[in-house]
Amino acid sequence: MTSQWRDLLPQAAAASSSHISPDARAAQFDALRTGSFVSLASDTGLIAVNGADAAAFLHGQLTNDVERLSPAQARLAGYCSAKGRLLATFLMWRDAAPDATIYLAGDATVQAAVQKRLSMFVLRAKAKLTDATATHVLLQVGGPAAEAVLAATFASLPAAALAATHAAMDDAPTSLIRLPEAGTARSLSRFLWSVPVAQAADAWHSLTQAEGVLAVDPALAAWLDVHSGVARVTTATQEQFVPQMINWEVVGGVNFRKGCYPGQEVVARSQYRGTIKRRLHLAHVNGAQPLPGQELVETSDPDQPCGMVVQAAPAPNGGYDVLVEVKLAARETDDVRLGAADGPALAFAELPYAIIDPTETPASSAAAS
């Protein structure tokens, strides 16, 4: 959790305690699955990009279209090295104010380094990148009781995944983005609320005091992120994946019709000329908590890693649910282990979306099958 947010929301810091009783843990998972909840997005960093050339600059750096990003929508985007390997993954949106600030929400562990790297390429462009965790607090909010609280600030709530809406709180901009559905709780609405720092304590209080809304430990709320199948790159997994390896083009994070960006040729070649041999999968594993970057092996070939952990979160009934990048051939054997041949076995599950090629039309996809 950033120091600003910890000092600002001591109640949220308390909700993030690692010493949660079994009953409280069960209640929090119930809120995530079928109830209403609020959780501090303490693992997320936020970059603000301002200036007349902000959209054009980012358009030339990220994997998705920024120039045509409207205030009514959010988009996923990646930032790649020249070799097409992901340095960061973002949820991006722009506010409705005249200056149209563009926000990039990514993993907190990579924010500072990526913000510095992007700033190096601004050159003569009229764009400035700043740390927006100093001006806005990010809350993950979900469920019908939480929606009733949000309705006091926003005229209407986003109805579809990655739709966005905006308002003002004491003249400060606030944004609400509907997050992709988690496969285990598809009926539960889930939002990311970017709250101005000055209003964050009041927003937190209004949610936690509302009947039916439960404050949830961010470590447990991360379970929904895992089940959405939308991966995030951390310092442990930087430069490990081209976007397709973690299904980034499938979830809408790559636009193959936009102009150039770092690594664009590699990403395009992987899509049009190569066979994608590694993919992101959802799985469950018991034992010690898996860590991003931790290797996976097949028992038949334990000396050669077949993939790695991308994200992990505690599961309701014990153990951990994980997003893993795995060779397709290894996935087919269904005998993948964590760390070593005698490590815990992965039990694979279904992602909430199908693996499709976004560059193909439905007709051509049908013909190919």
C-alpha cells in the first residue's frame, strides 16, 4: 500500500491485516462472490499523463489505440520493450475535464520505473507524466449495495465491462470504470473507483457504513482479478512475455491496426506469422503461496521449465488460484507442477473467455475450424 493511502485510510490498512480470523475470511469471500464489498486497490499504481500531446505520445508507446479513447470507455494496453516483451500492463482511461488527463493503472511494483522510462521518450512532445497516487486513491467496489452508494456520486453507472463514467467531487475529477467479469462471480458488478485524495476518507466511510457493504482485504479481493483472466505484469515477470503469451490480445489489450510502438513488429509477427505455443491459463494449487515468476515444470521433464506463475491469490476453500503462462503442449499433458517435479500439482480450470484470434472475422474463424 502506498504510504499516502495508508496514512489517509487507516481503516483500510486495518482491513488489510494478515491476521484475519477464519470466520471473517469466509465472510469476505461471501461478499466477493455474492454480496457487496469495497477494497483498497493497494497493489495498483496510477500514472497521470497531461498535455496537448498526451494521447499522441501514448499512442506511439502502447499496444492499444489511445488517440481514439473516449471518456466513455477504458481500455487495456501494454508497454513493450523493443523485443516485444511486456514491461507493464495497464488499464487506461481519460477523464471528461477539458484538459483530458489520461490515467494508466498498472502494478504498483513497476510504476516508478515505467513512468521514468516513458518520460525519457517524451522529448519535444507536450506531455508530462506524474505519479497520480498522490492525487487519487483507487478502490475496488462491487455488488448491489455498493452500487447504491456509487449512485450518489455518478448520474449513471457503467453497464458494460470497460465502460467508464465521470463526475466531480468538490470540483476534483473522479472516474468509475466497470472491470471485466470474474468467471466465478459473473453476476456481481465490479468497478474501479478513482477517488480524489481529499474525498477518499469520506468515500471509504460512505461505503463501509452502508448496510450490506463489507471491507475486504486486498489480498482476498485479488482473487477476483485472477478469475477475470486479465493478467498484470509485475517486476518479477517484466520482459518475460510477448502479449499473446498472457492472452493480452484476446482480452482486447492489443490493436493490430494502429501505428507503430516499441516491439510492434515482434508482436505482429507472433500474430500473423508464428504459432503461439504458450498461453495464459487459470489453475488451482495447494501448498505455500505461489509467487509471480515462479517456474512450472512437467514431471516428465523437470529440468526444463514449461511456464511460470503470473498472478496468485488465496482461494475461498484453501490453497491458491493462479494465472499461469504455460506451454500448450504441457497443458495438454495436465501434469504440471509448481517449482519441481515433486511440487504441488496444478488443477486447471476454465477461463471466463474463449481463446480467439481478434484479427480474424467470425466468418474466417468458422471457415478455419
